[in-house]
Amino acid sequence: MTIVTDVADLQALAKRRVPKMFYEYADTGSWTQSTYHENEAALQRQKLRQRVARNIDNRSVKTTMIGEDVSMPVALAPVGLTGMQHADGEILAAQAAEEFGVPFTLSTMSICSIEDVAENTKSPFWFQLYVMRDRGFSERLMQRAHTAGCSALVLTLDLQVLGQRHRDIKNGLSTPPKPGPAVLADLALKPRWCWQMLQTKRRQFGNIHGHVSGVDDMTSLAEWTNSQFDPTLDWSSVEWVKKHWDRKLILKGINDVEDAKIAADIGADAIVVSNHGGRQLDGALASYDVLGDIVDAVGDRIEVHFDGGIRSGQDIFKAVAMGARSTYIGRAFIYGLGAKGKDGVTKVLEILHKELDVTMGLCGETDIARVGRHNMVL
């Protein structure tokens, strides 16, 4: 029996339990994967100041994100195909996040639909939107999210065209898996996953299937989806989204100071400094390497959130110390989900919370609100 002490232990377990095409969908980047790896490396390079003989009793890592109380500065990031890491994965992850007191963000490309998650949770969750060429469909998606009570819309800006993800191509990624020899051989080694998937009816893109005219099977669904990412998406498109959404708006995919300034000017409630986990522009700067400059440029006008490479509570501490209001975890919670379902997501959140709390104490702080660059070696 594996004794789980950190996120890496759950990653190893997920790799054994989740079919290769879905595990590698979540765990790889585009082209050479240099940006994917650099996201983690940039955080690891940052050193902390150890402080001693300070009263560190009664520590608190509670904070807020866009006015919502959270138990620690973490939200679950939108991850496509989460329901293929584990049956009903989006529902289970949303429930774990709700119980722990952190936001859950549902991807447009989820397996469980907006309505599925709403029916199985009590607290408002967030919805991530890809603006499609079919603006009518995008508008209906926003209305469905509004009706479901979603308290924030996370608009992703860095996927107008798909970055080439070599492992997805080589693995023949599809939902559900196509029964080729290599896929069947892999599935034979994943009986737990297969049994779970047989117990659920949710095996397609729930937000799309049944909501688009003429899309009635997996072939037509795949063709429609691949044709819908919109290369014309620009700042006027963001204005269009704002006209159709009257709740909190978060812009995700900001990795440049000039774009951050435009986002602040346009009146969004928050931005997420992110390079899509290294899955889009390979060779882009690590999110952490641009975080400080973006905070300096717009941090007094808009909430700055951070995404990219978070694998520990120390990573969360470093992002907050650099000026981020909060952070997002994608792969980290996916590892937990693939390893142990809902319990695995909860375990990841518990690990991160403890690591963050201990790190904060050893740096001489008792309140996450007082953590800053003075806690780091710069």
C-alpha cells in the first residue's frame, strides 16, 4: 500500500490507474514541452527566507478570491476531459472543492455538463468559457452557466488555435477511446478505470452533446469541436462576453505585461497569469517568471491570480509572496482524482494546505495576507 505524503505520490498512482491517452493528455505539454517543465522549474528556483524565534501560533491561510471566502489561496483550474480521468470526475472534484472551501472551475470541454455539476453540488462554482465561432452557442453556454448559479465566468484567451501536443496525436486521443490494439492492451491493464466508466452514462462532452444541431455522434462532435476554436477572438470579443455576463469575470491566459494592462482597462474582475500549463506556446516564459512584473504593473487595479506549475504548498506560498492574490491547481488535483477519485482530490487539498501552513510558519508569518516579497530571497 502506497503511503501518500505529497502530490508526487498521487501522480505515480494516477499513472498506474488512468489509461495512457488520458493521463498524458493532462501530464504533457506542446512541442518540446520546454514551457511545461519550466513552469515547475521557475518555482523551484525561488528560495525562501527562513525566520526564527517568532511567535507563529494561530496561523491562518484563509483569504478571498473575487470577494468569495476561500479556505486557502487555491482554486481548482478548468481541465478538459476531467471526467475521463475518473468516472464523473468533474462532479467528484467539484464536491471535494466545495467541502474543502475552495472554488471549482468547470471547463467548457468537460465530460460532466454544467447541469450535472449544479445538480450534485450546493455552492456556486465557476465556469470556464471558450468563445466558439458559433457565438450563439457561446451565448447559450453563458446562459446555462448563469441559470446554474455559477458565480464567475473564467474566459480563456490563449486557445484561439490548438498548440501541437505530440503525445495526444501519438496516443490517438479520443473520447471515448477508439478500440485499436494499443488502446485495448492499455485498457486491459486498467480494470478499475474500465469498471468505473461502465457504471456512468457520462462519456462525452456534456456541455456540447445534445446542445448543437447536427451533432449526434462522436465523429460529428469531434469535427464540430475542432472547427469551433475561434482565431478571431480579440479584445472586442471580451467586450461582447461582458455584455452577456453580469457576474464576476476572470480573464485567463495573461502572460505579458501589456496584455495585463489591457485586461485591467477593460474592466475584468481578475486575471490569471497563465501559459495554459505549457500546452499552447512552447518556448513562452514560465508563468512565475512574469508574475512579478504583472503584479507591479496592474496589481493595484485588478486581482492577479496565478496558474502554472503548482505542485506543493510551497509553490502556493511563493506565488502569493510574489503578489498573486491566489493560485489555481490543474494537474495536481487531476493526479488525485485519477488516483483515488473524490478522496484523492481531498487528499491533494489537505497536502497543499498543510505544506502552505508549515511553510508560512517557518518563514515567520501567521497570516497569508501579510506574506510578501520580504519572505523571499530576491
